[in-house]
Amino acid sequence: MEEISADTRYSLSLTTPVTRDADAVFPGENWFLYWKTSSSLWKTKLEEFSKGDKILVPVNWSFHSDTGDNYDFAETKPETDLKKLFDIACELGKEITFLMPLTPVPFLANGGIPHLLARSIALNKEGMAYGIIDNEENINKLYSFYDPRVFQAYSKFCTKFGQYISKSGISSDVYGYVCGCLENDEYISYLDDYSKVFEQAFSRFLKARAQKDSTEFQGISSIEEEYIVKKEFSDTITSLYLESLSAGVGANWEGVLKFSFLGGSLEDLLNRMSANDLNSKYSKDISKSISRGVIPSSILLPHRKKKGVLGRQLSEMVESTFLNQKLSEDDVYETESVQFKTLNVFNLVRIDESSKIWNDLGLTDSLSTDFYSCFSYLDKKLFEWKEGRNVLEQYFFVQGGELIESDFKTILKIFMNGGKIILDNSGLEEGLVRRLESFFLENNLEVEKVNFLTEVTYAQLGEGKLIVFNGEKLLTRGINDRVNFWKKLISTFEIQHMSIETSENVEVFWRTRGSSINELNYEEVRRLSIYNPTSYKKKVKFKFAKNFALLKIIDEFNCELSTLPHEIQGELLPDGSFSIDFGVFS
Amino acid sequence: MDKLIAIYRFKNPANDLNYSKGSYYLLHVLTNEGAVKPDLLEKFCHDYDVENPAEEIGLGPFESVDDITKFCFYICDELRLPYVGLLSMDEFNSIIEESSKVSDLLEALHSDGNLIENISITQKKSFFQKVFDRK
């Protein structure tokens, strides 16, 4: 049968043609909101996704269960027929992935929970109600997930959903998704709640703990201890939701994805209500989210906001790079593919999201200047050695005070496999200090010591490098010294990279991929994308680094570039962007 | 209406050693142009000698709502705004709970709370007004 072009398809449609960008069912980044359109239009809508796109379908709990104790999966409303959706996707050769919420959802009324359960509004750290403006200027209130009735209903819904997908033969992956936003550069989950409901649940937790463990647990005696126990409690609740979901969906369970919703913070609410939100802020939030391992989502932003450079950023940085990367994290075939991935050289291991130690030590400032978009935070729970992992070009920054035995083994494994470890020994346990010393002796490693702003010890084993420094002492230095310390140290690594000179608020994004058959002269291909989300003209200039060959300049929008020998300079007009591919060789 | 909206919270002083300094904290300051930029707010705090303690949420402490009002008047003078609307955090939360659209929220923010006129701006006369008003 002859293929019908998108334009012809619209002309045959009985409904008013709506461009994909303005259609509520496509809120961006390959999300598909099935309840926003008639199920009879699903096929037409799904056809609009490009081949190879992984389509994200968030399951709308309150749409399938309006009271919390009745369920509709294709029984009453035809739009609840997820089997039909799955079959259409299979027929069209598209892959759909279901997302089940693990937290309140900011783009749904009542945070996605059935209306009868929406009783206790959740409060943020300041004690202010979570009110989030969606792309249609509705204010969605988020309700507490610490309400036992919400958990019971959620648990039952997960079981019903699991039974439905298993019975109807839906084989799509199911991910649990955590919703949150960036608040003061920190990722905050919407599960975080400081309401009375949380406090009540917490006091029940304390009582239960005291009864269970009356000898060891004597109650809370300090604010610090309260913080730790509250964190433990909220982790317990998170894991309860997670267990309910993973047990409910059984074999379809794939894992957890974290999303950061642009425009979803309190600061955004205050600015968005008077239409004073800036694209340059969202633009920065995309990079910050990626560096925190969180997928940015623009679902809360109206389409008009995403027309220009922000839309291109979302498409290039999120849709075609980071999202795919996250969805195929455990896919062994993906590691050697020629698809672009984010260029991540530096991994800053941290114990939790609120930890600002690398910032205090001046490392993030230093990396932001010379290696913008090339570093990311790594949750300490994920800091582990995986057999077969290539760590040759990877740098891991680790805090000694947070280390336990297994982390120490990970450090040694990475080092012995050619990775680079930069370890802050302040607070390092005495036993581990001795183990490190004996490791140097046993392996007959030549250890160099230098005193530059702090004590630094350097050891090398093949390609592997292990640098131990004292962070406590470094913290006593001024911020400029701290930043310079890292600049000096990192310059000794001789990393293949290019420094970019840009004006403020211009966003830089680096990607990398393996070379294809036609590019065998190069070991890898790096793509540099530069975006100007401001309404001012911005300058950009960079010299080609050694071992970087210019391949092509692509996707030029509103920019004037001039290519000189080994140098590119030019101007980015408002809303301008461009990308450049470089071949990198030894 | 040009107006400065300030949202404050009251911290329960029980067990707080800093109680003598007050228990009111200013959380957010808004104008028609959105939230007042942090660097500008920092400047106002510096000029008016208001603390921004790292361990606390909000600016302060202030001894009373009156003190917050005075600080807001100072900001109003600087930004040439004629009115101050003061909202406690609970009042703001009720507004959020009751608003389903942005327009509802804006309307409630302008009509609810404690509205105070900044006479130094509203009754300030221009040079020509002064000339023509002179009898």
C-alpha cells in the first residue's frame, strides 16, 4: 500500500488538523498522553512518532481508578484500553514503554491520585503547598504520598495493573518514574513532604521502631539525628512504593527513571504566574538535570515556549541523546553503538543529592569553566564496579569519609582497570587508610607526594591513576585557590578536550559516539552544540585542540560563523544555535 | 495594580534559643515581574540589615509582622511600588488549594492578604502637580 504523507493524512482526517507540536497528546520528549485523545485516533497519532523512537506512555492512575477502589481497564472507557494501544504500537513497529508513578505527578490534576484520596496537600521544605502550573495554565496541587490510604490504593492499583498487562499479553517494559524538579540547583523529588501527614506517619514509624527495637533505639536526641531518621523513613516509604510496583508488574518491570520537570519548582511557580519565566533558566536546567543523571521533561511548558532554541535543545540533548541513553543503560549492545551519547568524563560521587562538598571544594566551578557538560554526579549507591566496563577515560572523585569496605574495593578495581580515582582522604576510616598504604606496598607502586595547597599523593599503575588529597585542608584555602588547585591537577591528566569561550548564559553541550565505517581515521566523533537561549547577541570562539579535526558544521540557526585555520569564531543571534562534529584521533 | 507581595512564615519559638530575635521569616517577595531576583534581594537585606541565615528558611528573623512590613516598605520605595500585600504562608497555601487556574491565583493574590498603602509613593506628587495644587 502506498505510504500516506503526514500532510495527506491530515487532509483525510475527519478532525481539525492539529500540528504535532501543538497537540496535547504529544507534550514533548516522546511522551504520549493516551487519555487526551479518543482511542480511535491513537493509530493516527502514534504514526507521527519517528521510527526507532521509544514512546513513553505514563499510566494515569486516576483515569483508570477515579475513586481509588474501582478499576477500569477497557471495561467502560475505551481510552483505558492499554492492550489496544500496545497492539497498535506493535502493528506500526513502534516500541512503547509504560511509566508508572512512584511520586505525585506534576502534570496531572491532584498529582495523579484518584480524587477521593486527594485529602492532604503536600508541603515543600519551606512549608508551602506544592502548586504546579501545567502547560494549559492549570494549577495542579500535589497530595501527600505518606497518607496510608494513598499507599493502600496505590498498592492495589499496581496489582490490578500487573494482572491486566499479564492477562492481556502486553510485553512492554514498565518503569517506575520519580517526578521532581531542580530547586536551588538541587534535585528535589515531589515525594519530599513536610506536611502534617508526613509528621504523623513519621511518628508512627518511630513508635513502631521503638517497639521493635526498644534496647537500641532510645528516641531522637538531636536535630542531626532527626534528619537522618527522617531520611531513613522517607527511603523506607519510597522502597514500599517501589516494591508494590515491581511486584505488581512482575516480568515487565524494568527499573526506575528520574525526571526533572522544567517549570515545576516553587521559584518557577512564582515567575510563571506573572509570565516572567525565562527560557535561559530552563535552558540551564536541562544541562543541570543531565549532569545529575535526571531526565529533563518539558511537559509543563506550553508549546510556544519550545518553538525556538529551547525546543532544539530538548530535541537534541534530551530526546535523541540522554533519554535513549537512560532507556538503554543496561543494554550491552548499546555501548559500542554509533549513536551519540553525552560526553561524560568526570564522575563526582556523592552520598546524597543535597551534598555540596564538590562545590565547596571548588571542583564544580573549575569543571564548569573548562569541561562544561562533561561531568556528572554519581549517586554513591551506584558507585560499583561492573565487569567489562571501560573506565580508561573516566575520572572518579570520591569522598573518603563516606567510604565503606565495598566502595574501597570498587576504587581499587577501577584503578587496576585503568580508571582514574581522585580520593579525598579527610574522614577516611583508619582501617581503610592502612589498607590503602598496604595496597601501595604490596603492588610495589611508586608513590609521589607533593604539597600544593594541600597534601597530594599520586600513584600510577598502567593507565590507572590514584590521587589522594586532603579536602579538609583544601577547604581552608580561598575559593580562587581551590578552583586553581583543580585546574592545575586536571591539566596534568592531559585530557583530549576543547575549551570554548562563550558569553554568559550560552549553553554548551558535548556528545560523543564511536566512529562509523567511513570515519576510521578517527577513534571517536564528538559533537559540540552551542545554544543561545537569551534575547541578546552572544559571541563564541574556540580553537581546535590538538587531535581534533573539523568534520562538519550542522544545524545552523540564527548564527554567523567564520572558520579560520584551527579556529572558529562568530556570533549567535537570539535563539541561535549550531553544532559541529569533530573527529578525534590519537 | 503595582504591588509588592510578600509571603512570610511564623516559626514556632519552642526550644529555639534565638527566640529573642523573633520568629517571623520572609520567604518570598514578588512583584508584577515575578520573584525579586536573589541578588537584588540580597542588596536590600544588606542595606536594611536583614539577615539571611544559612540554617534557616527565609530572611530574618523579624520580631513581628510589623517589622516585615517596614522592610517591605523599604523595598517598595526602592522599586517605586505603591502597595504592599502581606500573606502568611498558611494564607498562601489556602490560595493555592483554592485556585485551579493561574488567573484564579493571580486574582486571589491581589485581593487576599493584608493590603497596605505605601503613602510615600501614592501621595508623592510630581513637580507639575505641586505647582498646580498650590493655592
